[in-house]
Amino acid sequence: NQMVVIWDRLGAHRKAARLLTTLGCPWVSFEYLPPYSPALNPVEHVWSVTKYGRMANWPAPGIDELNDRLERELEKQKTEQQLLRSHFDWAQLPVT
């Protein structure tokens, strides 16, 4: 099996890729998004939908409640097939 991991250029991501390559994980390859390319990154759309859509104008009573609500909202997005596809459509990435 082959797995391709697509990352932005965060230093921690590059470091993790070097570590996994050094450890010898031949079934994993890494591709990087161009520098500052939020329009190509589906995760940017996930955050946009969450921040400006589902959680907009919701004043969190505290940090614990904010964390709990955020986890629930992100978990919901994993199960909504149409929404999940929209993140990739937004970034103009084909889903096969």
C-alpha cells in the first residue's frame, strides 16, 4: 500500500517527514503545498466553515466549552459526505 501525505510547509511537518523517511517507511511519500497557498489546502475550508459558519456568533462560556464544541463540530464534518467533498471541491482537488 502507498500513502501520500500532503502538507503545508510548517517546519514541524518537514521535520516529521524527514524523521519518517529516516525510519524507513517506504510506503509513505510526502508532497508539499506551495508556500502560502491556502486556496489549495482543504483544511482552510474546514476552518472557514467551522469558524464563520457553524460557530459564528457563539460566545463560548469558557475554554473547556469552546474545546468541546469545536471537537463536536469537527467530528460532525467527518460524517457529512457532501460537506467533506465540498472542502476538496473548494480547493479544486479531485476526490476519487
